[in-house]
Amino acid sequence: MKDRLTDGLYGLGWGAVKKLPEPVANALGRRIADTVWRRRGKGVLRLESNLARVVPDADEARLRELSRAGMRSYLRYWMESFRMPAWDRERFRTDVLIQDAHILEDGLASGRGVVIALPHMGNYDLAGAWVTTKIGVPFTTVAERLKPETLYDRFVAYREGLGMEVLPHTGGAAFGTLARRLRAGGLICLVADRDLSASGIEVTFFGEATRMPAGPALLAQQTGALLLPVTLWYDGPVMRGRIHPPVDVPELGDRTEKAAVMTQDLADAFASGIAEHPADWHMLQRLWLADLEARSNSSGTEKP
């Protein structure tokens, strides 16, 4: 029953929200965000706890202000996602402004393949639509297997409609396909600030230990592809982004050691973008190892 209800609510979003006038949809998103924020549920409290690491000098009032802005940003992401299938594709060109896009274009022109790695910032689906529309190339991504299966199918159909190839995140089974795409000179995009496998690479992130996926670094090593960190944020009616300088493969070390250095470089690039635009980082889950270990010790149900 819970799965059917969840799937039905998302179906209602894609079916009904996209038909609303844009000002009405925007106002609805803000109202939902403010309602959730005022209830001070687990997601909001976790967001504030995460933001306390990002902005360590923030007092309680500042953290509450940031978390409210963060929930509004997060609901904007969902409202845009529900409405994007009905947008004129020209909006993907005009409503997304990416700094240093030439780094991506030059990488693709070289034929060596490109890995884009992003944190949970802004609207990465909108950024993907910008890539397929403005840059004019398709790309491959990986999606977490959601429950119920019908909900996962909805997300796959939505993203495929925007020009993406979507592979399921199933314990590394997608790695070989991603590598083949890169060797053919293709583009892959991966959200890479939270390890879903519990076997990622430990990095220092805002002064504390967490784990991030090894996939982006390993793929770049194995295929010779360019590895580009990207951060996104909202700026009034548009979404902006920055393509950071490429992450180089170290000359020294074995495969694991090189991946560790590269993943730390990714974490540092993500941190620089998140610190500048903390309200647009949508991390409502436990991330740092200290938090994951605390939950594991108290409940025995979650391990880092």
C-alpha cells in the first residue's frame, strides 16, 4: 500500500503539476517547502546538521534561515522536474548558464571521453537537459534502484525523455557499460557526493571524514577520460553552474592510491561550490562517517 501511494503521488506530480501555470506551481512549491520546514522533521533537522559543517560559524538563527532556503531550493528542483517534460526545449538553452563550458566542449572534441561528477546541488536533470540541447550530445548516467519498481520506471522514462541513457545502480554492474561509452569518446554524468555502496573512498569533506564513490576516478583512470567536477546553484529565475578544472590522474601510486587522490580532489571541488551556495545543496541524509556510525551504534540498522 505504501509503495502504491508513493508511486501514485509521484505520478500525480508529473501528471498535474506540469499543467499548472508556472507562477502557481512556483508558489505551491514554496508553500510545501515552508510547511515541511516548519514541521522540523528528520529531513530538515538532518539538513541543518549537514549545513552546520558547511557553515561552521553559523548560529542557530542562521542555520534555520539556511535550512528554509534549502527546502525551498529542494522543492524547486522537484517542481521543475515535474514540469520539465512540458517545457519548450529552448528553455534548456536560456535558463541554464554554465561557466567555463569550453572545458567540456574541448574535452568532447578531443575524443577521449568525459566523466562529469556532481554533488546533489541545484537541478542536475536540468543541467543534463542543457547538455543534450545546448552542447548537443547524449550522455549516460546511473540511477539508484527505487521502490516500488514502477517509480524507478517513471524516473527512467522521465530522464530518457530528456535525452539521457539511464543505467541501474546495481552493485557496480553498470561500470563496464560506462567504460565502453567513454572509450567511444562519449559523455557520462554521475552524482558523486554520497556513497551508496558503503564501500567508497574515504575523503575529508569540510574537515570531517566521509566516503564518496570510487567510480568517477576509476573510470577516468581505466579509460583515459577527462574527469570534470561540476557544481550548480540557483540565481533568481535561472540555474547557474561551474565546470571546474579537470582532475588529473596522479603519476605515482597504484590504482587504489590514485583513485583516493582523485576522489579527494573531487571532494575539494564540491566543497568549494557548496560553501559558496550552501542553500542549493540538497543533502537531507546522513553523510559523514561520524553520523553513520552513531546511527549504527544506536540502532544496528545502518552501517557506513
